Amino acid sequence: MSEIITYKDAGVDIDAANAATSRIRKLAQKTFSQHVLSDIGSFGGMFNGLFPGLREPVLVASADGVGTKLKIAFASGIHNTVGYDLVAHCIDDILVQGARPLFFLDYIATGKVDPGTIEQIIEGMTRGCLEGGCALLGGETAEMPEFYHEGEYDIAGFIVGVVDRHKIINGSRITAGDVVIGLPSVGLHTNGYSLARKLLLDVAGYRIDSLVPELGCTVAEELLKPHRNYLPALSRLLEHDGVIKGLAHITGGGLVENIPRILPDNVDVAIGEGSWPVLPVYGLLQRIGNVPLDDMRRTFNLGIGMVMVIAAENRHLVEESLTTVGETWYPLGEVIPGEGKVRFV
């Protein structure tokens, strides 16, 4: 009689996947609104597409991952932050066009499903969705034996938001004389981790649990600082038609690569050197690797996670709104005639 071999023998545990789904359902249901018409476990997530408050609703979608920040989660055993990072990053990506999030979908792939780890990841996603007012509508957990190293996984997020057509923010109205304002990050967010890990762990020889006096925390604590969701800071301003001319989410490529994505080709942005406090972690990284300034500017956000362009006459309104919600801001510079680039002056 031949040996009986099951799917579990091949490395896929359906019971573990079902246990994970049960935990996910309880967390995701906390994010549901009256617009959600399905439950976790359905083949597809259903969302009511009626927007009676909008004249001409436009859907805005985006997808992203967390990159090698996940390596810090693996090494530290802390998995309840990267899910939040993923949601926040996706929210910010559609926020720059004036969209408010409607729902979020996730994809988690791993070699072996650990329901406890999956629950931690989803707990972070749930916090992010609740903060952004969007539903965690569904997702996929894929168990792929021998594809990932033990204890490792990858995550991706997919978000859909909506904006009234006349409120779309696309940078087309930016002109010379406009003001550039920066909102601070709290750390690396989700970019530059391959370089940061190399410098801190390989070059400097720190361990993941090493306390770094210059940072006032451990390596893991610094590198797991959350990717900010800027919707709470900007929500009030989105209601003022036309006040925000442009928004740039400062991700991979830093200020140098991301601000030009919203600029007309006849203007530049002039940013003042020293116009915001660069976070201590960046000074440390630059010294450890003697990293050229140009590389720092193209790899990291350097302490600015979102950039806003407004007309000079609206500056008081914007600063008052940011102050009201407890948001810190920095006047980075101004828009000048040019060809769609960033200059440091």
C-alpha cells in the first residue's frame, strides 16, 4: 500500500489558515461601516458605491508594500506595526490627490501560516484603517512552503478612495510665488531600509536590540517607528476648495524625486537648507557610512513625510488649521520659475 500524503504533509496547513481567518474576521469587522455589504471570507468584498454627497465622484486607487522594513519585524519579533505602516502609506498615496479612503485590501504571503503572527499584522492594519476611516474589506493569506524562509513573510496593500472631481489635487495650479510647507515624519517611514540596515547592523555592528544613546532607543525601536498617516492633519484643509494646490508624499526618492511629480514644467521648488530639523537617525546613518548628501536626499525623507504647496495668501488659513489639529509644520521654501525640479538654497 502506497504512503498517504496530504496537503499538510506538503507544507500547507488549511486548519492554521482557517484559524488565522477567524482572527482576521474579528479584527476587520471593527472597521466596517454601513457601506460594507460582505464579510471576511467572501470571495469578493462588496462596498456600496453610492456617494450622495459628491457631485462627480472619482475613485482613486493605489497599491504598495513595506519593503525590507519587514526584516526588522522578523528580527525583533514585533509584527503589529508593519500592518499599520502599510495602511498609512497607501492612505498617503491617495491623499495627495485629495481622496479620502473607502476600503483597503491586504495580501500576506508566508512559508508557514502562524495564526498569532498573522493576527499581529492584521491588528496593525486594523488600527490604520480605523484611523483613516476606511474598511478592511478583505484580503488573501497565501501559504507557500519553501518560498519564504522560516518566520518570514511579505505583505502588500491595495486601497480605494474617492474624491469629488472638482476637488482633485494634481499640482496643475502651482505657480511661482506659492509657499512650500513640510509636515514632519517620525522616522524612516518605509523607505531606505536596505541602506539603513547595512549601515547600522553590518557597518556599525549594532544588534537589533542595541541601545543607541544618540537615538535614545534601540535599533529596532528606531527602525520600527510608524509611517505617519497625514489624513488627520489635512482633513480639515481638504474641505476648503482649492486651498491646497499640491501634495507630495515623500517616499523613496526623497524630496528630490517626489516633489517634481506634482510640479508643472515651468516652475521649480526652492527649499531652504536648514529649514526643518533633520532627525538624529539620519545624521547617524550619514556618519556611519560617509554617505554623500545627494544620496541621503534621494534615499530618505530626512524628517519630512508630506509636502504641501499653497498660495501665499492662504498661508495663515493653512497654519491655523494645522495648529488647531496639533500638527507641526515647517516653511520649507517657495515656488520659483524653473523646469520642474527641486533646488536647495
